[in-house]
Amino acid sequence: MLEELLSEIGLSGSEIAVYIALIDIGSSTTGPIIKKAGIASGKAYLILDKLMSKGLVTYVIKSGVKNYQAKDPERLLDYLKEKEADLKKKESRLAEAIVLLKQKYEQKKHFNIAEIYEGMKGFRTFYESIIKEARRGDTIYIMGVPMESFAKFNTYFISWNMKRIKSGISMKILYNHNCRELGRQREKLKLTEVRYMKKELETPSWTLILNDYVAMLNVREVPVCFLLRSMEASESHMKYFDVMWKQAAKP
């Protein structure tokens, strides 16, 4: 228990062995310490120097020879408090560094970024990232959802929409004209507006827009999602969405 505790406050195994040996034998030259602690003779001075730097060991010179001794065990509490104070200083400095790093991160974050998600797992990974990216009060805009999306992902979309609504995220969704029966499931959800595109505008894929996210998704055969992060592209697609929304049929 004692060795485990000393390890938890930052002492190495060799330092613990030497410190406890000195507690047991009192003032001593290196020979008895090495024997009692069971350490290599070549490491004795290095370990003792480390313990002295931590304020746990001191020495006196007798007849020209160093005799080492452990300091009062109360010193262990002082050592721990010093470590805590040092950790607090590092925490404060790290908090300042994080502010600067965040500034750089946010600047780079808004550069154009393209990503591709493939397969069923990739599709779900993308949709989960949308929930994490959106904030309460945001709106997700979706345009041109085909019947195939229900066949492959309806069960998943039910749970995903529950997360979305719980997070306070709204959604405006334009379904293909032949999705009315299934679209009625979404019409009943909170924070959800549904409309239907004209038959001649039917698409095999759909577009999702959220803030600077613009994603094109196709679930025929192997699901594929192409994501572009660009505010310019998002604004352009939103103009198109607004036109299509006004022309679309209401439930």
C-alpha cells in the first residue's frame, strides 16, 4: 500500500526503494543503501540526486564521505502540495495556450474541406457528425430525398430524428413526389417541416445543407456521401433550396 501510494504521488520504483531503505537504516553511505534497496550500484547516485531534488533526502559529510538520510516523512505532504501548485500553474498556462490554439483552429476550420463517406457505416458516421455539428436553434435543410432512403435507413432515421429533436435542431425537408406516404411519418414530428417536389424534379440523390456543410448523398447500391465545407457553396445551395421550397407542394 505504501509503495503504491508513493508511486501515485510521482516517485519511481527505484526512488521508492531507496527512500524506504533510508527510512529503515537511517543515515548511511551508498553501500548499505544499494544492498537494502536492491538497486544497481551504478544507479545509486542518480536516484539519490533525484530524491534530493524532490526534497526527500539530504546528506552530511563525515570523514570526507557522504552519508545520506531520508528527511522527515512529513516532507512527503509538502512535496505533494508543491506538485499540486505546479500542476495548477501548468493548467493556467495550458488554458492560455488553448485560447491561442482555438483561434488558429477556428481560422483553419472554415477553409474549404471535402470528405467522402462510403458504405452503411460511413453514411451513419456522417449523419451522427451532423448532430454533433449542429447547435440548438439551427436548421438542417434537405432536398430531393428518394424512396430508396426509406428502404435502407428508415429505422435509423427514426432514432436519428429523436436525437435531433431532443437537441433542439429544426429540419426542413423536400421529398421526391412519390414519398408522400412515408413522408407523413416525418410530418408528425416536432421541429420538422415537410414538402414534396414535383415529379419532373425527382432525383436519385439528395442534398443536405447545414451552416457551411453541403452534402450530396446517394444510397442506390453502395451508399456514398460527398461533403463539402464551404460557406460560399452553402449560400449558393440555400438560394436554390429556397426557390424549390416555395414551389414545392405542401402536405
